[in-house]
Amino acid sequence: MRQVVLDTETTGLDPAEGHRIIEIGCVELVDRRPTRRTFHVYLQPDREIDEGAVEVHGITNEFLQDKPRFADIVDEFLAFVEGAELIIHNAPFDVGFLNHELALLGEDRGRIEDHCRILDTLALARRMHPGQRNSLDALCKRYGVDNSGRELHGALLDAEILADVYLAMTGGQASLLPVEEAEASGGGAEAVPDRIRDKPPLRVIRASAEEAAAHAAFLAAMRAAGHEPLWKDEDEGT
């Protein structure tokens, strides 16, 4: 399964008012593992950036003067995300801006939904944690994700942080190693140190009724988000 965690920064809040994308950051996951493939670009919007937006992301018109326009990078961007599931926090915002940029280039580009599936982690978090704060910073605190380097918003940094949050929200990362490092390690039983292989079997501790109920609620939330768990409910077998 290929997923792309995506974030954008913009000149303002509403593309209907002529606001544009000025930064795109993407992080690739394959089978829930980071591959270290990224897509990152700053864009010349051909309009002024709102003062309030500059306070959020720190990107200025002067910085963007020599940067490419969306039309210059659209083919590379679409090739990177094609066929993937896009993971976005507050997806309607970013999707609205992406579709606005694509529409400016003509109908032949279609909409971003024509190229990708979309998963909104804000909607997922609201289902999993109703009545709680579900901003990216709040989720970092809830799931123990380090966001200490996030003094200002940045598309690539926020995509990297969201990737960690998403993996924590949906059951943890399949491997602590990126794909290429896991393959390089060789894997298999021969790669397991003797001190681990020779340990006695672990004692099995059954879940309490409360823990089983929490687990069932977590599986229901995953299914509601369109993700079928790799494990099954207790009454379905293992």
C-alpha cells in the first residue's frame, strides 16, 4: 500500500478569493514504512501573501521571487502522488487549493481526487477523540510525537510530523526501519541475535474487559476511516 502524507502552505485562507499555494511538502509511505522519498517545492504565487499567513509560515514574497510556478511543477507533482492515498490533516483545505491550482491549468488536469484517494486525519481524529482538541500539535502531545522543531508551519516538516502522528493513531509503524534499511538488514530468523532467540516464551496476559472494549472501539474507528485492520476482533479469530 502506497500512501503520501501531504501538506501545503498558502497566501491566505480561501482560493475563491484568489489565494494560491506557495509550498507543497509530501512524504511517501509504503506498507506503513517511510521510504525517505519526498516531494518538496516552494512556488511563486504571482500575488501578495496575506500578513496573517506570513505570521503562520514565515514565507515572504521576496523569498518566492525566483521560485517556479505551479504550472512548472504540476507534472512532477502528479507523478509523485498518482495512485496513492493522500493523507492530509484538514483535507478540505489542502484539496480545495490543489483543485483550484489544477483548474487554473485547464480541465484536462482533472481534480486531485481523479489521481488519488484522500484520507482526512482531522476527521479520523474527531471520530477517535470526540470532544477533544485534534489539531496537529494536540495530536503530537497525545501520541508522544516530537514537534519541538515546529516554531513555524512548514509544508515538508508538517508532513513529516503528520506521518508520525498518523502511524501512531492507526496502530503504530510496521517497522522502525525505512524500507531500504529493513531490506538491507537481511531479515529472517538468521538475523535474530542469540540473546533474543534463546529467551524463554513470553507469558501471555489476557486483556481485561475494559481493554477489550477499547480495542473494539479502535478497530471500529479504523474501519470507519476505510482501513481494514490486519488483525481481527476476538470473536472473528486470529
